[in-house]
Amino acid sequence: MNKGMFNKKLVGSLVLAVLLSACKSTPMVDKPAGVEDKSPSSSSVTQPADGSADTSGVKEVVIDSNANNGNNPLNDPNNILSKRNIYFDFDSDAVKAEFRPLIEAHAKYLVANDNAKLILQGNADERGTREYNLSLGQRRSVSVKKSFNLLGVQDKQIETVSFGEEKATPNCADENCHQANRRVDVVYANE
Amino acid sequence: MNKLLNKLRPVLLFIISLFASLAISPANAALEIEISGGSAQQIPIAVVPFGSSVAGQSSNATQVGNIIGADLRRSGLFRVLETGGVVNRPTDINQVKYAEWAALQAQALVVGSVEALPGNRLKVSFKLADVLKQTQLAGMEYNIAPNQLRMTAHKIADVIYQKLTGEAGIFASRIAYINKSKGRYTLQVADADGENPQTVVSSNEPIISPAWSPDGSKIAYVSFEKKKPIIFVQSLMTGQRLTLANFKGNNSAPAWSPDGSKLAIVLTHAANSQVYTINADGTGLKQLTKSSAIDTEPTWSPDAKWIYFSSDRGGRPQIYKVSSIGGEAQRVTFEGTGNLSPRFSPDGKFLVMIRNDGGKYRVALQDLTNGQVQLLSEGGLDESPSFAPNGRVLLYATRVGGRGALAAVSSDGRVKQRLSESGGDVREPAWGPLLN
Amino acid sequence: MMKKLILAGLILTAQLFSISSHAALFDDTEARKKILELEKSMQSQSQASQAMQAELSRRLSALEAIVKNGLADTQAQIEVLKQENARLKGELELANHNVDATQQRQKDLYTDIDARLRQLEAAPVAVAAQPDLVAATLVTVDKNSQEYQLLELANGLSKESKHKEAFNAYDKFVKDYPNSAFAADAIYGLGYSQFALKNYKSAIATQQKLLDTHVESPLVPDAMLSMANSQIQLGLVPGAKKTLRDLIAKFPNSDVTPTAQKRLKALEAIR
């Protein structure tokens, strides 16, 4: 009996020690948990107790339910996530510095929401042939995708497509009008 | 659906540009000599109004004669004589009094008739006669369904054209184009004269890049109906639709190989546009170009050895060529700010393209034997050039008053005509193959 | 990490529970002591993990800063470089094309010139038949050469009417340089000197020699006129007339033709 009890104690301490030492020796491996800690909904203490402790993995679902309730940050006009247009210079596919905060915000959202999928829709002004403009719009959406990749967003969460000049305002009279047509629209898959 | 199509069915009107009105109006017939390009003299021909022994067929008969006359006149190679004042109207060659037609200075004469056959069929017959030699040059009989009447008239015009000029006629061919009207996009097919438009497919999302299969039975096109460009191949007869390419990213710019077994297409997957080949049934995808730039708008040389395409690998879009089995690409065009949309003449000797000269996009024709280039249009945003099957005429899209219109120009640049559609925005024309 | 900590806590709690359920086997003090030890250990572990968390968070922020600013800038720069690279590639393509075109043009030009030269080479007689070309080559003879000096000397003596000396000089030239490019000039000068010395027969023979041996010489008409003059002096009027008629017929545009016409007219008037 005595023996058995000590054995149990020993096992318990060993488990604890192994867990703690794992934390110590490989701190960087635990990245997903770290990201979760930073998200607002991860204050696990205040979560309604929903049964046994081994349901800790549910937290990701909670974030989704947050996104699904009334105050969707994607549609909140005060949230940067509601901003969806990235504009380009003539004949260029370089993402301008002024659009980095927009991309960072959406990247953060995508990293936090594994299930969210983004479609980047490239557009071009009407000058040039339709097929070439389709490719030009595509190159712009690819350029934006690269920015997302650099911020940790995985390829499987992004599809790049192009509308070419098909959605462009026709018969532009000035450069402002053309400028408005040279853009990438950020659209979520379920929208 | 049908109702909607009927409502949208465009009445394609020939709105003739200044050049063409000079070319077509018989009052200015003298100027027509300039347009014929090659033949210094137009052939004076009389098309006797077709007759019928049954009163019920007289309007059909009149229509056939009118279509033949209009086709020949529009080619610029014929002077179609007024026959209104002629009393004797033969419907067969044995009734012809040649002296009367010689007096009208006709060199050639067309007579014919339309008769009803049992089972709601029609018999259309015609004879072509040489007035000076007083001999028959050609003659044919067609047993047709009533809805084939117009096409039969075009076929007769082709026979006459071929007999008298030695070249293949194109009146019986068809053209495809996209019509945008009231927010809907419609892929339509019409006779070469713009008449008899039929809707192939319609959508509230854009449709672009229609391409005829070499046998004329199918059209490949790009539809945005799923919020991204996907390539479909649709049978004209059955309306059956095959999703040819629906890969991640864009699927666009279909171009049939000369034998119709493959298509060159453009895919992006997750990166820039690149040219691929794919079997006509959607199998056997193969990447053809590999660059970090845009490679698009592929087209096959008539001998199927080369695929020409546009690419901005050199900073600005220019035309390149690559072997159709793959390899290094070679640049083909060196002049102009940029060159786009290459298409071959049927004999493979010329390349038509859209040339950007300082922001003006125009149709340009390059002689591949000596590299010389001729500008054929003077618009600012001209697009989508394609050759008629006999290589004599080119069809392209232009803008008139802010709206899309179709235009045709002879390959020597002399004859120009414009087709425009009432209330619509017409673009992306493609001239279909000759049908037999 | 948090998850694992919580899990560890739960296991520990379960462990504690099992310990207390068997408390009867221990005395109280020992149990309490064990509990306190465990609590203390847990506390220190928790503190350590909090510190680690803060450290991780700090390092993550640093990484994010690198990504946001550093990598984004790098990507933008790569795009610019790619564009520049494409532009240069395009210019290289154009330059290569121009070189090819220039080489082709040069080749075409060479072929053309070569073909023309071959034509010329194949027909040398045709070249020789052009008196202007021959005259032009004569001019290029070296003016410092002895033969040229001798000719100049003879011409100078002739101008000074020192006909005897001039005759000697011309005579020496003809003997010393029979194949000279100036041979015709010397023969003509010799004949002219003989005429001046009234040795008409010799003068006629000398000019005849010029006519026979230097058919293409521009001096032929002059020699004929000189010959006619000698014939006149000898009273050979029909011969003189024939010589003058030949001269006028063969060289209607020569400098001496008007003179020849006057002489002929004069001779015909004699009759």
C-alpha cells in the first residue's frame, strides 16, 4: 500500500516536472498557445465552465462564435477590417506603404481565424486588351498576397483572382477615374 | 428566359463609316474600284429577283435574291446592277435572253427560284451565267428546312464569289461577339452580315474571350459567373457545357489548336499568368511558358508548330513565340510602346495584333516575311482583332461614342465598315471558320 | 503553455486528493508539510512561467516588427528590382535585335557590292573603253618622277619656242620611256617640234605613230590637226581634207574641232 501511494506521488511529480521542463527547454514550440494568449477572447478564467478541463481546445471555436455574433469586426465601419480597397499606381503592382496597416489588420484576423478564407480580386483600368488587363489585375492580387504571406497568413487561406478591366468604370475621362480602377479588393469567402 | 433573350436580341445595324458608305452606295460606284484591292475593276453582276411558282414562297424568294446581292455588294468586288426596271425576270437559265442583260452591261447573271417541297422543306436553286459567252458557270439545288434559308442564300453568294474571283467566300461563315446590355452579358453568334443573331449564353457576370473550335461546332469562352474567370467549352448545337479549366486563380484566354484537339489557355494558380496547353476534354494539362512575368493571349500558328503570346517579361508587353511543345521563347515584335493580342492570317504569312503607340491602341498587321508593319485602324482603344477565314477581312472591337462597336477592315486597309448594335455595348468579336 | 500548466495543476490536484484520502496512514504534520512544499513549488513554477511568457511576448513583438517593416520593405524592393530587371531584359532584347538587323543589313550590302564588283571584273574591256577613266588614272602618276620632270622640261622648251632642244628632250623621253603613261604626250610634242622645225614628213609620220599606238589618247584629235597642218604645208590637200573630215566626224566635240572645221572650209574654198 505504502509503496503504491508513493509510486502514485512519484508519478504525479514526474508528470509535473516533465511538463514544466518541456516548457523551459522548448519555449518557442508553444507558439499557437502564445498567439491565443494575445487574443481578447482567451481570458480563460472568465469563460463559462463548459464541463471538464480537457475541453481547453474549444477556445478557437469561441473566437469563431465571437465573429459570428452581431458585432462582426469585418463589417464594423470603425474597424480597419472594414476597409477593403488597395490602390495602385499606373502600370505598377507594388503595394504602397499607406496600405500596410490595412493588410496587417486583415493578416492578424486571418492568423487568428484559421477557417477564414480571403479572396483577393485584382482590377485594372480599361486601357489595353481585356486578357492582358486580366493578367495585370492578377499580378496586383498576387502582390498583395505576398504581403499577407509575410505576415504569417498561409496560402490555403488566400485565393488570388482577377476581374481585369471588367469591373472598371468605363470611359474614364481623367487619371483619377483610372486610378480608382487600379485596385485589389479584399473579400472574405463567405461574404 | 426566351422572352428575355428576345427582348435583348439586338438588331445589328450596319452603321457604315464614311469609307464604307462610299464603297457600298451604288451611286458612288466609281470609288469602289479603289477598295477592291487587287482587282482594278468591279465585276458588274445582275441578280435577278428569285421567283417562285407558289405565291406563298414569293417573300422567301425575294429575300434570297436580296441577301445574295447585299453580300456581293459588301465585298467591294462587285457592282450589283439595278434590276428593278427589267421586265423579263428569268428564274432558270433557259429563259435568259442574254442580249437584254448585255445591254445592261452585266457580265454575270444570277437567276434562281424557291419552291415548297413536301414535309415543310424548301428547294432553293440558282444558276450563274456568263453574259458575254452566254454559258452557265455554276448552278446548284438545295433541299433545306425553312430556317436555313438565310444561310443558303449566303452559301449561294459564296459559290458566286468563288467562281468569279477565284477566292473562297466568307458570307456563309459566322461571327461571335459579346453584347453587354442592361447589366447582362450575352455571348452571341450571328451571320457574317450581322443578321440572325442567336444567344449562346447569357450571364449577369462578365463573359470574355470567345474562341471558335476549328470545326465551328463549339465555342470556348471565359465566364466570371463564379466570381472568378473560368473557361467553358459549349456546343452550339446542343448547348452542352464543359468546364474546361477551373483551377485555383484565373482561367482564361482559350485558343484552339488548328486540329481542335487541344487548347492553349492561361492559368495563374497562385502566381502570374502563364500559358498552358490542355486537351479539349480538360485532361492533359501542361505548362508551356515559365517566367516571372505576365504571359497571356496565346494563339497557334496555322501549322501548329508555334504558339505566339504577349508577355511583359521585357518590361512592356510585346509578342513572343514559343514552340508548341515547349522551350525558350523568342521575341517577335520590337516596335511601338507595346504589342498585344496576336492572331495569324489563315495562310500564316501575317500576324495581326493590337499596337500601343503612346497610349493609342490600334490594329496593326505585320508581314512575317519581311517584318513590315501596317496600321489598319485609327481608334484609341481598339481590341480583339481576328481574320476572316479567307484572310481578306479583319474584324475587331472599337469604341464609338463611349460604347463598344464592331468594325471590319480589309487586310489591305482600304475598305472599312462598322457594325453597331442599338442600345448595346458590343465587344470581343471572333470570326468563325468556313462551314461546309 | 497555459493549457499545459492548467493540465499539470489538475493532475496535481487529483494527486493531492488521492493523498488526503489516504491521510490516515500518515500523521497530520507530515501531510501538511508535504502540501506546503507542493504549494511553494507550484508558486515558484508559476512565477517562472510568467516571466518566460513575458520574455516570449517581447521576442514575438520584436519578430513582428521585423516582419512588418523589414520584410515588407524588402518585398517592395524586390518588386522594384524585378521591374527594373524586366526593363533591362527588354532593352537587351531590343539591342540584340538591332545588332542582328544591322549585321543582316551589312551582309546584304556586302553581297550587293560583291555582286556589282564581280560584274565589273568580268568585263575589264568595257572599263578600258572609257577614256575618262584612263585619263583619270594618268593624272595620278607621281609628279616627282624623272620621266615627268623630263616631259615638263620638254614642254617648257617647246613653249619657249626652243624647238631644237624640245625635239631632243621629247626624243629622249620617247626612247627612254616608251611605255610611260605620258608616252602619247611625248610623241605629240615630238611631232609638234618636227613641224616647228619644218620637218613635215617626219612630223606626219610621228603623229601617225601616235594615232596608231595610242588610240584612246585624248591627244588624238590634236595629233590629227597637227598632221593635217603638215599635209597642208606639203601641199597634200586631199590628204589634209580627209584628215580634217575624219577628225570632225570622230570628235565632233573636241576642243580643236572648230579649228579643224575652219581649215577644212578654207581648203574647200581653194577649189
